[in-house]
Amino acid sequence: MRSISLARFHTLLRGKFTVSALALSMSMACNAVAAQESHDSHAAADLVFLNGYIYTAEDDTDHHNKDRRNPHHQAVVQSIATRNKQIIFVGSDEDGKEFIGPKTQVIDLHGKMVLPGFIDTHTHMELFSAAETDGPNLLNDFTVADITKHIKDFADSHPERAVVGGFNYSRTVYNTETGDVSRPNVADLDLIIPDRPAAIIELSTHSVWVNTKTLQLLGITDSTPNPVNGVIERDANGHATGQLLENAVSLVTNALAKTDKAQFQDKFLKTVDYFNAHGVTGAFEAMDSAYGNIAIQNYYHTAIQELAAQDKLNMRIKGSWYINPADTSSPSLSPKAQLDLAAINNKAFQSPNGHFRTDTVKFFIDGVVEGGNHATALMIKPYCELITYSCVDAGAGTYKGLDFWANANQDLVAALKQANKSDFQIHIHSIGNGAVRKAALALEQANVDRSMYPTMAHLQLTEYEDLARMAKQGITASITPRWAELDNYFSAYYISRLGFDRASQQDRFKTMFDLGINVTAGSDYAISNPEYEIHTFTALTRLLPRKIYDLWYGDEKLYPYISNLDYVFKPNDFDPINFSVMPIGALPPANERIKSLEDLIKSYTINAAKQLRLDKTTGSIAVGKSADLVVWDTNWFTPASQFAKSNNLTDLDPLINSSVVYTLFEGKIVYDGAPKL
């Protein structure tokens, strides 16, 4: 308990007042009032954390408590005090106790780690909240039988649904189990759901698997041409297989009924709770063609805005507008018209509490490497036409993937200029090295304001010169650390399409940090989850954690788990033709392992806040910023430091098994995972 005196005077002036004595007395009185105001401004905190390992993510140049340092010149303190949604003190336990009042909640952390609340810079919370309303989540279904049963059980239990949905199934399950890269197909889904339309979104969200009823609903026949920037997969006889890729996905979304708003809102709030449980207090919502046109996007934005207005969102969410250069709406809108409409609509989404904004536009340059039978990521050199190990230099074929802005009337630079002029933050999907180059050059030519943190997302395959260009232009890189692992996709897709050499040069995250790029981290939820202990482990090792391997694979004969980080993979370790062996191990090159835990944490926090233009509000632990905090049960710095010295994976066990104890948003505990006595 703390009592605050007006001033701490140890002596009083005695004797006859003189003019100077009166002046001194008045001065002291003024000082006493000033001292009282100063103390009052820091008194009676709502909450005080004591005895913690608190990493603030504040830079040396702007930290308020310069007496608390770790060897890397990043602020580490013991105590935080919060009041009225803000941080009012950062410093030592001794000083922190000064903020404890009669009603202050005091939490002894017992050495637990506190970080700024995490900000996920690339999610699909809207899409998967809607999808979960319409069908089952198939992420943890690892056999054809599991996928079939899950979809059928949902359909049988929801006879009232005119359309059956589903999401997060993996084509590799069918490819490897059946040996047929064209599976699953329309016949497979007809066997499960023959009587009504069905549409199942693939794990990457870049393709959708449909049945005959859906093809009929969309009017797709064997002679239907591919939409621009989309693919209707066909078999050797020219028959539609039921797989729709890239912009063909929007044909489904624009035709089917929107999810019930109340059901969507319920699922969305559960998704927010899920993110809170993983320490997330802010997120970027990355639109794509799976959402359909701007009118449909506006429908879901409005539903979220209502939640924000009711103060039900326990995080800040930045929504976006997908600008489709080949809009499939009727009538079709040009990119300019879409940007004009987005600018008008955006005015409606400015919640007073700042919990929901839609001041970002999303562009796609390309698709993905693992896009069904058709790799759609844009490459500088051609894909392999035949399954080989070394087509990276010569390239047996001529196909380089899809360039979504290839046509002369689809002026990417003009669209970027318009977006920048309209004060939109820019977010560009770029997977292949051809897409990365095109996006970086276009941002350079458009002279986009670097203070608005233009962002390129994913960056799976890159060239050094393009990363250097990004650094020079102040372009942010939004990455997904979980992707830097050698899993079954390496065997099933990457070797056969890229060749072994190119497949071994993915996810050059350390180079991005070394060049000084503002690197941020996004889970790409629900493609991967916001489990940051796993993201961190993978970034440090480029290896899938053993506990995830046991959940997903487990078959040591088909999927041998190679945990030796120094093992150098060779082409003959793989069988990309028959899938007889698919090793799981550390993704090369080994020199792209991230060495700095501080860098990683900043990618989740202050760097991410910069991307979302929220760094004046959140992203680090500093006086005056929002009290957005996450308490972990384990201090990550200890196992990370031990691993850096030993290269022994067991040293990282405490990190990979760590969990969130508390998440605070604006000073309120929104997740409480503390053990209950």
C-alpha cells in the first residue's frame, strides 16, 4: 500500500517572513502541487505485474528505462503498471510497487516472460469463420477415409443446408495415398454428396473441390473456357475434374449464398477468442478471391463492424479490400472502379474505438507452387515439364506460372499509385521469384510512400537482388515462419515442379533480417495456426517439431524424421515419382536459420505494428502505449540461448512446450490460462 504526501520536506522555514521568504514559500507550494500532480498521474494502477522477465521490444534509442538492459541492448524490465487501458509505468519492481493502490490487482509473475501482444500480419479470419459455419474443418484429417467421413457426417447432420461446404483439406493426402495427382475429383465428391451442391476449399485457399451439382449450378461444362487468371482443371479427355483454381474460385463464391450473418458473427468471435488464447491482440485480415467481389467483402466487413461498435472485439483488426484485375462479377469492375468503390466503402468502417479498420488493399501477383495439377506461382525461369532434379537452369518446359497482371489493360503501377493516393496501405501476395520481382519493381515505379509500409507477403522464392530492392525501397516483408520446414510438400510438389536446386532455396528469412527489411510474421490462418512457440521453433531450426510430426505423419518408413540439423539432403533421398519415401527434416539452406530471438519477437510485435500503422499505439511495452500484453509460462530467451550454443534440439523443449498464461488487450485480461488453485 502506498500513501502519497504533498511533498517530502524535512525542514520548514522559520522566522519572520520576508519578500524573498514569501517567494520561496510560494515556490515550494507550487512545487508541492506539481509533485502531487506527478504522483497522481502515476498512482493507483489498475494492474501491476511484478517479478517478471519483461521484454519490451523497444529500441535503445527510444526506451524510457535505460538502466535495464540485456547484452543485446534491448530493454528488459521487471514490472509494468497499467491504468485506463494504457501502460503507465515500465521499470523495476521497487518502482513498480509505488503504483499499487487499495484496488490495484497485483500479479507476481515468478519470473515468467512478458511480451507485447502479438500482431498477426496475415490471416484469413473472415474466410475461415464463414467457412466453419458452412462446413467442417478438415485440417487434421490425414487419410482419404478421414476426409470422406468428416464431410459425409457434416452433410448427413445438416440436411437443411442447400450447399455443403468444408475447408482445409490437403490434396497431398489423395495424391500420396492413391498415387494419382489428379485426385480428388468430381467423382470422389459425388460419392459423398450426390444430391446438392458441395464446395470444399483446399488448404492453400487457392483451389476449391466441387461436385457435379456445383458444376451444373455454375454452368461449367467441358467447353467452358478458363476465366482470366483462373483454371478449370480438366483430365486427359478434356472433362472438368471438379478442381477450380485461383480466379475460378470466385465463380463459386459469387454464385453461392452468403453465410448467415449472426452465425458468422458467432464464429468470428470464437476465432478472436482463439487468437487471444495464443497471445494475439491485433491482426491483418488478408482478402482474396475466395471471398468473392467487393459487395460480398462489404457484407462480411459490415458484420465485423457491428461487433466492433458493440465493443465485442478483444483485438484490433485491419481489414482489406481485394482488388481483382480480372473481376468475375456481373458487371465486371476494373481495378480503378474497384479502388474507387473500396475508398467509398472504407469510410463506413472507422470504428471509434479503433478496433476495426479497412484501410488496406490486397493485390495478387500470382498463385502458389502447390496449386493442384497447375503450379500457379510466377517464376523467373520455367517450371519443370518432366519430373527431374535439376531443371532450374535449363528448364524442360516454357510455363512460368500465372501473372495476374499480365494484360496491358491491367496496369499494376497505376493501381498502386491510386491506392497510395487514396491513403490505402498496400499488401501484395507474391510467392514465386517472378512475382516478387514484379511486385518490388512496381512499388518502386509507383513511388509508393514508404511511411505507409507497403508490404509484400509470403516471399517463398526470392532472389537476393529483389530482397535488396525491397530493403532500399522500405518494403515490408510479411512471412510465415512455419513454412520454413521440409515436409511432404517438398517431395510431393516442390522437387517435381521446381527441381531440387530451386526447391532448396525457399524462405530466405535470415537474409531479409540481415538486409534490414522490416520483417513481420503472419500465421496465414487457418493454413497454419497462430501458435507462436511453433513458429519460433521452426524459424530457429527450419525443422518441423517432433510433436507436430507425430500428429501429422508418424509413419517412419514413408516419412522418415531426420532431426539432424546438419544433415545435407541429396536428390536421391526423395522419390517424387512414386512417393515411396518422403523425408521430413530441416529445410535447406541451413544458413537461413534465424539466429536472433529478438528479431523474431519484433516481427511479431513492433515490426508488425508498423506494417499495420499502429506503432504509435501498440507493438512495444512503453509508457503511453496500449496495455496489450502476453504472459508466457516460459522465458524463451533461456532455451534459445542454450540452443544457440549447443545446436541440441532438446534445449528447445521448454520453448516448444510453452503456453500463454494471460493475454491483455487494452489492460483487460481477455485470456486467462493460469492454473486455478
